Amino acid sequence: MGTEPQMRGSEVQEAVGWVERYRRRARWFHAAVYITVLLLLATGWWLLLGQEGNPSLFARLTGIPDTSLHKMVGWGFVGVAFGGIALLGWKATATFVRESVRFNRSDALWFARWPAAVLTGRFARHEGHFDPGQRIANMVIVVGLVVLTTSGIGLVAVHRGPVFVWLLRVHVWATYVVTLMIGGHILIASGLLPGYREAWRSMRLGGRLDPRVAKRLWPAWFEHRQR
């Protein structure tokens, strides 16, 4: 009937037993970033380990030398990054930055309980869109990728000399940091740790997350969307 109340999107989701933490555009952007970053890390580590003369699996599949493939994927990542900002908008980008750099006194308790919580799922309450661990990971990964990108562009532009050596060192050290952080992110997002089980569903292409998982991992965000 025309007089029946209409349900909001969030109410419809909860009625069918799921919530959407990230919108479709954000999920596709996340997927594009991770595909390009993982390809960059794979080809970058192959070259770093001295295998330039031995074509990698990706080089064999594409018929493109690893050095050229690494550069091409690097430029692709730059396009994905700027395209994502344009697609999501400056407001969403600013919100991501603001939520990543926030700090609350309750964060200390969250970190104190974190080692046990990854096994039990009993995380301390935190405020904001991201948990304190995610905030640190966000900042380190973003800064690391910016350093990798700028130093990579510098290595393409400068082919020899002390500047090239310095840029290469920066690029390598940034690779170590980003690899470590991406590896940790994948471990947590995979759901292999009992405390984070089902968390991966928040960023999968379907985006459907159990409300109980959302409330346990991101209580303040879940309460905010209920209003």
C-alpha cells in the first residue's frame, strides 16, 4: 500500500541479516589497489632477489620482461590511486585520512587486550570507523606506498649516480615495510585468526557482513549506522 512506511537501506540489510560496511565503489577500489600492489611486490621481490635474468611466472605469461612489467604495473597503480580518489571523491578521501589519524585514550586498552582478542574475539571497545590497529596499518601502508611510488618514479627518471643509489635504497627499505604490513593485513583479513573470523566479508565484492561481527569488531561504527 502507498501508506506503508518505507524501510531505509540499512534497515533492509538488517532485516535480511547482513550489513554493508563499505560501498561498492570502495570495495572495487580496494580490489584494484591490492591486485596492482601484489603484482608490484611479486615482480619487485623477484628483481630484488637477483632474478632479473630469469623470467618470472608473470613475465612468461605476459611475454614482458620483469623490469618492464614492474614499471608498467607501477604506472597502473598510479592511475588506480588517482582514479580511485576521483571516483570516491575528496570527501571520502578526507574521511579516510581523518579516521586513520584519530587517537582516543581508550586505544591503549584496546592494544593491551589485542594479543588475546585475536584468538578469543573479545576486543576492547574503540571509537571511530577503524580500530586502532587498522589506523596504524592505514597510515603506514599509505605512506609506504607514496614513498615507493615517488622513489620508483625517481628511479625511472634517474639512471645512475648517487641520487639513483639513494633512491634505490629508499625504494628497497619501503618495500620491506610495505611487504610486512600487507602480509599482516592479509593474515587478519583472511579470517585465519579466530578473533577476525568473517571480517573479510566486509571488503569482498558482495560486501555482506554479519551484524554480530560488525558490532564486535567496529562497535562505534555499527551504533552510528543504527541511528
